[in-house]
Amino acid sequence: MLKREHIKQAIDEIAPRSPEIGYSLDELLGTGRIDTLPEEHGVSGDGDFRFLFNDEVLTVRRFIFINNSAVAIQQQLLIKYGEMLKRREILDSRGDISYRSAAEEVHAAGLRFVVDYEIDLALEKLRRDASRTDETEAGGRILDILSGLKAERNKRADLLLRFAGDGPDAPMFRGIVGNEVPAFFVSFPYCRNALEQAAELNLEFFHVRFLLNTLIRGNDSRLFACIVEGRIAGLLYLGMRERLFYRALEIVYVATARGRLQSFPGLSLRGVGSFLVAAAWMLWKTRFPGVRELVLDSEVGAIPFYQAMGFQARRSFNYVLEAPRAYLLDSIIALAESCPELPPRELRGLADHLQKQIGKLAKGGHAGDIAALRKPTFRAVRRSLLSRRHAPLAKTAAETLLRYRNRIPEADELLRIAAQYSNLSFPERPPGSEQPVAIVHDLLFAEHLKGIFHMEGTHRIHSVDAALRDPSLENRWKAVAPRPATDDELAWVHTRDHINRITRTAGEEIVSLDLDTQTTGRSCEIARLAVGGLFNLVDEIWNGDLRRGFAFVRPPGHHAEPDRAMGFCLFNNAALGARYLELVYGVERVMIVDIDAHHGNGTQKAFYGTDGVLYASFHQFPCYPGTGSLGEVGEGRGEGFTVNIPMPKGSVDRDFALAIHSVIGPIAREYSPDALLVSCGFDLCQSDRLAGMNGTPEGYALMTFFLKEIADQVCGGRLIYVLEGGYNARCIEECTRHTLRELSGIVTSDPEQVERIRSTAPRKTAAVQRAIEVHKKYWKSLS
């Protein structure tokens, strides 16, 4: 916890060098304008310390504070003091300046001030050190750099331009971070721009004084930066561990700017840590052939991060990189493409790592481990297949995919991409080798509402049963047995009161939960089976050979809200399926596409404030339940991650297909979900009794075609349907048959109609165009 005496000590160390600054800061401390925070607010969620300067909360990085509390506090005090001086200057000038321009000038002045102070301090230290005078070559070089920094005061070198070319300042390596954002790995650039950015970032370990002391000690060759669009996104400091007959490259410090800077609008800074560790691996393999290992010491909080990359514990907090895995392997392969001099032996080793990681996915294992490997592995595979510099990587990736083709759902799509964009070619799958569809279907689902007349009646399951017995679907589907969901699983979405309310209906002849929603004696049991059946279907898709599935379950779920049943729905099957993917398989992003005639208010409500699940729905509007307007776009972190496409009564197949092709598809490709769930109601069909749409069974095949295409592009073809509405027995049977034929690889959609949708997409329907206008502010792909 930071105390007043810590702040006083920091000010007292400033005062001898700069009496005026010291006096002013001491006065601010004495009058309470600089002060500590109460204990409950004095430590951030990351464990960093905080204090007040003119009612503004300042952060002091924990590691810097523990090692040198005065330096940690001084950097923040000097920035704010410089801002205060600039603010007074602007007020005294009475010039015509906008608030925004003034704020930017004040902010820049604070950063300039602290850098000036630290440069002067470094120059004094250098001149006091007899072994580092300008009479020595090294001392002269350092003095020239520091003097140059002082002279740069009124100009800032553009780091993007500095490292963009192939000249003497060319990056050591080029790679990617986030969603394929280009990044440069460079020796730390000792210029004012870089130092001011470091002061602004306030990263753990890397305060401005540390950076300048590193230069003075002659260790600047150990300091590196990740540059993204001209901004420092992370810093790395390396060392060498040496003893008799042993040398290891050590990652001494690494820190990233993720979540700490607003200068990356619209960019994801995920993966900067992996990028920096990957660059350390590349330096090891290309510049230090006699070094045996890459090692580091880790704090407790960072251990999972390093273990996920392949570091293994040697002793307490000491880790060695055994084999790069997951995101680290992907980052290394991206960097390798910019490194023609990668030694053949290391290239073969990298190909072996890739082969083993693909093999782990094919052979299966612990669900959480496999989920963590899947996405980065296939990004690494795709990179390797398209490599123009390293043929052994492309060859290994292709051969391994072909070997495990029947066990890896993503294999065909990856090989197709490679064949299209590289000089590699692969044999086509033989006709009829399309994988079957995993199906949850059991006549037990007819027990819900058995014996009473209801629109959501038992006839729905019998219609599905008739479709599944169609000769055209013989050997085209594989049964997956349901199992009951537990209370704890249901509580991932629903309140305990709601779960208990439904549980109390067990054994009761009939209970009305609202005007539309009733239960009979076995309804609670069957509703739990519906949820558990979807869970088992997810397990089959994630752990088995199949890529597509359909859970034909009752009761439906998308109207069920966290705390109440409604619209024939007891528990929200699709929402619970998404949570199952998140919590059991570690899936970071799930997309739910709702193609029921009625809006899924319950699913929307469950995820309205999160970006981890994207909910997209097209539906008749106005219609029951009255939600799903264009203005419902999510809130807080979830703003933009609820996508509603309200459609007028009488909409037809083309309208539905255009919504998927022109809105849902582009958003899905930009969001890049790990899984795609479809809440499928067959009430878009023109004969349905509870809606007024004019869809056809052929239209469901068309929608499925486009949804398959999206799934193949964004999540390795994994596509899971769950039954929602649909109340006309004949429509259910026909639509089920057409949907399953398309899912199982039988060409059912009309190719000419597909091409008409593609060619007429620019002439969008009014409903689609309105949705685009609302959501293009959130999704660049719609602009």
C-alpha cells in the first residue's frame, strides 16, 4: 500500500536537482492536492498502487514500486506537474483553442516534461561516471545519443515511417498481433517519441529511467520493442545466464500495452506478449547458435500464460521453453516468414512442432486443452500452407492434414485455401464421403405436454421422426443420446428461483406459467434432457469426427429469459449451449444465429451486455414477443454484439438468404467466432399458424447453404442447429428433410438461386439495408 511518506520521499529526491519543482510538489502534498487513497481504493485489480494528484487517480506499477518506490512515484508526479504548467500557460494566453486541442497539448507537455527531466538526469550521471566519458568510444556514442535526444525536444520521429522500409532501420522481424495486424520487432529506438510513449504507457518494469540507465550501462542491445502502427505495443529485455559449459537466453522483463492505451482505436492488441516471446525464440535460433535454452522467471499471476505457450517448470518460478505451442507457435511461424536466414535445422524443428500439435488435435484429449489449441494451431497451419519462403513448413502442414483428414473438421477447408492461393494441390474427397450429421432425437421429447392440446405439441417430434426415416437420409446421420442437465449447469444462464419454479412442476398434471407456457408431469424432466442433449451434441462435434449437428429437442428455448419461462419455452437451450462452449471448452467467442419467425428475447437478454457471445436474429416485426427492434444493439461491453434484422410480414426466401449473406456473414467473418449455433424455427414456412412469413422448405436449404459457408470460413465448419419453433406438421417434416440434406452434403439448394442472391446482394432489401445502416458503426465489414 502506498503511503504519504513514500510520496514525500519521492519529492525530496527531486528537490535537490530541481528546487522549484520540489517546492511546488511539496506544497501540493501539504495542501492535500496530492494524497493517498483509502485502503480499499489504493490498490488496483492488477495489484498496482494508486494515489491522487488534483483529484486524478494515478497508477504506480507494483514491480517498480517494490524495487524503487521513489522512481515509480516520481514519473507520475513529473508528468502531472508538466501538464499543470502547460494548463496554466494555456489559461494565461487566453488564446482561441478548442477543449480537445488544449487537452492534447496538456497531455503531450506532461510527457515531454518527464522525458526532459530524465534525459538531464542521465546526462549528469554519465558525466559523473569517469568510465563513461566522451573520451571513450562507448561513452561518446551514449553521450551523442543523449545529446541528440535533448536536441529533439520540439520534434518527434515517426516510428511507423522509420521502420517501414528495408534500409538500416528495417525491423529484425515482421509478424502479426491481434486480428492479423502487422507488427515490427525492433531494437528499442532511442528517440523522444519512443521515450514519451514509454512514459505514457507506464508499463511494468520499463519506466523512462530504466530505459535511459540501460543505455548508459551499454545494455541497450538487450532492449527490444514491438511496434504496431507507429506505436509501442510492448517491450522486452533479454539477458544471458551463463555457467560452466552452459548458456541460456533469459527473458528478464516483458510487458505489453494491452488495455493501457487508447492510441490503438479499433485494433486488438491481443497476442503482443506471444509476439515478443516468439521474437525472443527467433533471436535465440538465428543469433545465438551456442545457447542451449530459452528461460525465464515468472510471477505467480503470469504462470498460466507462459505454460500455455510451452514453458515448463524447472524449479519454483523458473521456467524453460520445452516446445512452442498454441499462440506462441503461431507467432513464431508468422515471424519466420520474414526471416529467410532461418537455419534448416531450426526450420525442420519448427515443422516437427507443428506436426505434433496437429496430431494432438486429431487424437483428442482433455476438452479444455484441445479447445485452447484449436484456433491458434489452425492459424499456424494456414500460415504454413501459404508460406512462400519456407517450403518444408508448407509440406509438413499439408501432409499432416491429409493424414488426419477424417479426424480434423477444418482439414478440407484449409487444404482448399492452400490449393487456391499456393502452388500445392491435393486429392479431392471421393463422392459420397461427406460426413454424416450428428442428431439428437428421441421420442421421449414427445412426453412434454403429452395428453393435452397445445400449439407446441407432440406432433412436432413425430414430424421430425418421419423426416429422419426418409430414404434419402439413410446413413446420413448419427444418433447422439440426450442426458439431463444439472441444476448447476442450468444456473449458467437461469436464476436458482427460476430453476426451482420449473422443478416444482414435476409430477403436476398441468401448470400454467403464463398464458402461453404450460407444463405437464414430465415437462421438467424433458426440458432438462433438451438442454443436456444439446450439451452432448456439442461434445460430439468438439471431440469426434463430425462437424455438423442438429438437436431436435422440446420444449424450445429462445424465449426463456434468465428468470422466467415464456413463449412455450422453459430453459434457454441455445443460450445454455453457448455457455457450455465457454465454460467447458474455453471457447472465447460464440455466435448464435436465430432464424425463427419470432425474436429470441431470452437469448438476447442473456448476452445483452457481453461481447463473448454475438446474437444475430432476423424475424417478423412487429410480432410476438414485441422485442427485436433495430435499436436493440446491446449495452456496455456488449454494444454492437446484438444484431437484429426486423422483417415485415410476408417476407420470402430471398429476404432471409440476403440477411444471412449481406449482414450475418460479413459480421461473422469479422467477429471470427470459434463456434456457430443456429436457433432454428420452422415457422418461417408459409403454412405456419403462428407467423405470417412466406418461406419454403427450399428456402431452409438455401439458408443452410449460406450458414454452412460461413461456418467453413470462420470456425472450421462446426455448425450446430437447435430446434426452436414451427407448428405445422407438414412444414416441419419438409423443412427438416431439406435442412438435413443440405447439412449432410446432398445438394439441395438451387445453385442458380444461390448465384442470384450473390449477384443481387448490392441491391439489398429495405430491411437488410436498415440493419446495415445501424450496425456499420460497429462492424467495418458492413461499410
